[in-house]
Amino acid sequence: MAARKKKDEKKDGNGSGALGFEAKLWETADKLRGHMDAAEYKHVVLGLVFLKYISDAFEERHTFLLSAAADSKSEYFIKQPEVRITLAEDRDEYAADNVFWVPKEARWSKLQASARQPTIGKLIDDAMEAVEKANPTLKGVLPKDYGRPSLDKTRLGELVDLVSGIGLGDAESRSKDIIGRVYEYFLSRFASAEGKLGGEFYTPRCVVALLVEMLEPFKGRVYDPCCGSGGMFVQSEKFVLAHGGRLGDISVYGQESNPTTWRLCKMNLAIRGIEGNLGPGQADSFHNDVHKDLKADFVLANPPFNVSDWGGDRVREDVRWKYGVPPVGNANYAWIQHIVHHLGPRGFAGFVLANGSMSSGQSGEGEIRKALVEADLVDCMVSLPGQLFYTTQIPACLWFLARDKKNSKLRDRRGQVLFIDARKLGTMTDRTHSEFTDEAIARIARAYHAWRGENDAGKYADVPGFCKSASLEDVTGHGFVLTPGRYVGAEDIEEDDEPFDAKMKRLTAKLGEQFAEGQRLEEGIRKNLRELGYG
């Protein structure tokens, strides 16, 4: 397991690494929402953040090219003086640095100057149109309904002014990562504001981080068949960069059936400078598999739980159902087998599913699970704390699958499954949501990597109440139920060898001290009230 590199970051209530201004920025933006639904307002805000990002990146590159062109001593221009004047307007110079071409009418400075004009909505729509026309990869991606009568133009202008402040300040604040983090932070807050509907586009950062830390996608093809806004891809790229890799060490493949969410993902990846193949548009993975021939090195996914109307009656005969035909009334085992189908010969998968997937025997699901276990595909199962997701209160778990458990560099784990019970490792961030801390993520990932025999992960040992390495015989004995609680046992409790009489005397004395302290505080309060004339 690679050494974990951690950066010191402030934490916000959602567990995202925050810079201090994101929460204030969100609070201000949310006040401008008025009576607009969060689901609708999301596209207004995120579209502006995206436009601000590509404009900033363009202006930075434009300034650099103008400066280079003015440098008469530059060897580049001495050899090619004819390009000195036109360099800053050469689109290829921007594409070479992975920067979108932004036409003059779409540059943020122009929009900011007109923010208080009643025509600001139309100007933004025109800017979005111009950007899409100049950059074919963005065609059909950007929101273009800012001019609609129902959108308050005064509030829209205030929002433009607010977004104008993102990325200003010192040199570090001008980096694209700042706007990327604002975008990610806003995604999480919109998911929370939308409640149940928010999960269509967002998986909590801590869940994605755990999947990535366990799978460690350093190089190769990364696939998500229900990619939402692209959080799995963003976190994977962060992991690669944090461990000395380069942007582009992984190839990203995704698919998303919701058209608006597909557009969010395209923008999210573009802000991060990630080139991803998401297909020509939104598409249903079951009925229009746009990556039909893909064999991925890593699959990360958070499929929708327990979907009953997935159209299973139309795909009863399918090459993906190698381990059994999934029931028409629940898509969980269709997702599992779709993922297995797209795993390469040495591939690993990690994905979220409802807890019922670990034990259900309805409609043949138990037989499919048995076939997966007997094929030795199940590598690790992790039960999760409650209240991690904005979408549902349904208890969830993580499945980890491995095509080949015999790795020449690692311990041979054929015929074994690791069970981890992480239900007690959640930390409440407010009354309704919990998260994994970095320490909890590290503990779970460390146990998994130690079990796999990675050199710097330490020696693996079963920990009662937390983790257990079980044989396939053990799993068979439990009827192929994969719930970690069945295997890890009860947590060890420290023995209390203090005699009962001694403990009671100590506790009684302590209670007497507390009673006396309470009486002293009460007398002090009464005295203060008498001095104020309220005795």
C-alpha cells in the first residue's frame, strides 16, 4: 500500500476540505435563491461557476501568451517571428494546455461589467452558446436558460458579482483547484438541500474517499456505470496526484442516464482537467451500454438502491447474467453482474448497495450471491454507519470484488473473504447526517491492505467486533449471507477487576462531591440574584 500523503485542511460540516470561504460563499448564494427550488437553482449557480472557471483559465493563458509574444529575446520567436502577433489568438495554443477557447463575448469580465443590467440573463445565455460553439466537446452541456422571465435578474446579477470573487487573491487562490473545490462543495450542499433527490448526482465525499483508498486506482481504466456528477473520477485523480502520479495516468469511462446529471459530470470533469469518455450523451447502462467492450482495471460505483422499474423484463437473455438472471423487481444484482462483466482479468471493483443485497434470498438473489461467492469473486464486505447518504435512510454496505485473488506481489487470498463492520465508525456532522473521518477511512483501508498482504500496511489480525477473515466454508455455513456482523463477533470489553464494594465506595464519594459542588453553585447564583434585587 502506498504511503498516505495528507494535506492539512480545514474541515467543514460536510467533511469536504474547505478553504474557509466556501461555507460563506454558499450561505450568500443560498440567500439569493429566493423561492427557487434547490434542484433548479443548482444549475444556475454551477453553470456560472463553470463559466467563471473556463474564463479564468483562458485569461491566464492569454496573458502568458501575450507576455511571451512581447519577449523579443525569446528563442521561440526569434526563430518564428511571424507568429509573434497572432500567438495569443491561436486556438491551438490553448488546446495544447487543455484550456477551452472562450470568445470575447463570453469572457467573465464582460459579464461582470453587465451584471446589474436587465439583459444579464440573455448575455449569459449568449455566452454559453458561444462557448459551446467554440468547443465541440461542450456541445449540449451548458445551461442556457438564464434569460427566462421567471429568473429574477436582480438576484442573478448579485450572483454574478458573488461568483466573481471566486479565485481572486494570492497566486494559490487563482489555481483551478480552488474553483474545482468550490464546485465540489456546492454539489454536496445542493445534495443536502434537495434531500432524497440529491443522491441522483452526488455520493458523499467520505464514501468515495473510502472506496478510492481501498482500491488505490494508480493506473489503468476506471469505470463508473452510474457516474452521477463524477465524484468517483475526481477522487481517483486526486489520489493519483497525491501519490506522485500524473493527470492522465488513469483513463476515465462513465455512463449516466439522467441528462442534467450527465451535463453536471461533464462540467465537473472539465473543471478538473480530466478527460473522460461519458459517451455521446445520457444513456441507460442496462439498455444502452455505451462501453460494451470495456474491460476496466477498476470499477467504482454508487448505483441507485433497490430500483424496481429498471426494465429487467426486456433483458432476460443477456450475456451479462453469467451468475443468474436478476429479478425484474430489483436491480441490485443486475448492477453487480454488469460490474463483473466489465472487470478486466486483474480488475477490482468497489461499489455501494443497500444492506439487503448481502442477505436477500428473494427472486433468485440468494442463488446469484452463492454463485458469486463460489466463483471466488467476493473480496471484502464493509457494513456502513447509518445517515451517510442524503438520498435514503436505507442501511448501506460496500462490496469489493476481485477477478484474481492470487497476486504474485501480494498474499494469496483465494478462498477467503474479509468482513469489516464499520457501523460504529461514523461521526455525526449534524442531526441528520454522519460521515467517516480521515482516521476512520485510514483504519478501514489499512485493515484491507494488511489483509491483502501489502508490504507497508502492517500485519493483519482479526479484531473482534471490527474485522474477520472468513473462509468460503465459513460463508457456506452461513448460507452465503455476507453481512459482516455475522462474522466479526462481539467487540472485546476491557475487564473490570475492581471489587464491587470498593467501586461503590469510590462512586458514592464522587457523587457526594458533585452534590456539594452543585449546592455551592446554587448558593452563588441565589446570592447574585439577591444583589440584583431579585431575591
